[in-house]
Amino acid sequence: MPAESLTIYVGCAIVAIGRKVGFRIGIVVVFALHWLLPSGVYAHPMLDRAVEAYQEADLERALNSFDAAARNADLTIEELLQLFEMRALVHHALGDETSMRTDLRRLLAVRGSYQLSRLAPPSVRAVFDEVREAQSSEHSVELRIEAKTLEGESWMVAQVLRVPEGLVDHTTLQCNVASNARTISRTSQGTSASLKLPDPGVHNGCAATARTRQGGVLFTANIEGAQVLMPSGSARRFEMPRHAPRDDGRKAKKKKWPWIVAASAVLVAGGVTAGVLLSQRSKSRGQPPLGPVAVNW
């Protein structure tokens, strides 16, 4: 067996029986053996100090240093994963199995394919495999963007689902709402963010990110533009247009014919009446009748 593998197995065995012989002795022996071999150095100074405290078996100082680094250090995602693993080992050494599981869940939520380092004893690896099995694809973390109607208005909502507590610090949602690439954005503390659409039900695409306290991107999501939920009483321009007959003057022309016919009838009747009266006057004066009256049009 190679010397490096032998060192790992010996160290894990010592930590596994640490509660019987003392965790401090076990941790010191593990790191004494570990530092005989080449190893990497943690990049961030706050993370280095926390690991140093763990190497010295000062568990309380190590835990406080890891917590301070999680709150204040500008950690990359890789460094954050290392923090979760190392803090889980500290919790295990202190006998806090609940906190250890929480950090292991955070670890797998960020990267489901993560592999523990050689420092993790078999007991921690067993719990890690158990947590990985529980966090199957159906229960994995998801950043979802949805359209919702809230109080009769159209909103877009981004929310991180099934995320371990304390992992996501803030969520940002932005949507393109106009053809000229106008974008609206909102950042909210916690695992959700909401945007009210200025034009009800219409957007040209939305994107969301869930980040750490220092701004490291943990999860991303986006959706393409579409017409989404329409609130009640929304603008009627989204309804199917109704047919309205065009008034092009033909109806007015049709309406003139009854008047022309009526006027013609009046003129004809007037002409006949005048002819009768003239004929009667001619007879009464002893003059020959004038004959019929013709009406020329």
C-alpha cells in the first residue's frame, strides 16, 4: 500500500475512535501524518486561519473562524465548498451531528458530484453518502421563475426551492420588458425576488441568480419571452378584435332613393291636379278645353 494511502487510513481510524481516546489527540495525529505529504494551501487567509485552528485541535476557535469566514470573507465557490466540508468535520468532532448534516447538505446542494477530501473519516463519509442519496434529483435545489397574478396585477417571481437554510443570501431577478432592450431588475434578501411587469402579461425574457453574501453565484435560471398570465380587468387590446362594418358612403347613397321617389310622386300629383283645375276653369268660361297638361322632366 502506498505511504499516502496508509497515512489516510491510519488517520481516519484514529479520528473514528476519537471519542474513546480523545478528539484532540486524534486530530493532532491525523494532521501530523497529513503534513508529511504534499498538500494544497487554502487561498483565503480567513479560511487558512480556520484550518490552522482545526489542525491544532482548537475546535471552538476553528468553528468561530469558519463562521466568520462564511459571513465576511470574499470566498470563491470552491473555497465555500471547502469551508462547508471542513466545518462539517469540526461539527463532527464536537459531536454536533445535526450541524454536520446541514453543512453536508449545503455542500451537495451547490455541487451534487462533490467528493470529500482525504481528511473525512469513515463515519462522516457514511453520513455524506446518506445525504447524497436523500438529495436525489427529485429533491435537488431548483431556482424557478414563474408568472403570477398578485392582487390583479402581473408579476414575475424567482424562487429557490428546497435549498438548505443559510446557503443563499440574496436573489436577483431581471426581465427584458421592451423591444428596445429595456431591462428592469430587483434584488431581494433571501431565496426569492419579484418584479411587477409594467405592460401586463408581456416580457421578452427573464433571468435569475441566487448568490452568497459576497456575491458568488450559486444557482441560475432563465426563461424565454412570452405572454404570460393576464390579470382580471386587463387591457382589451389583448382580446380578439371584433368586426365593425365600414361606412364608405354606399349606405348613404341607398338612403337617397326613397326621398327621390317620394319627391317625384309629389311633382306628378301636383301636375295632374293643376291640369284638372285649368280644364275646369276653361269650361266655366265657355272656352274650349285646353287639353291635357304634359309634364316634361
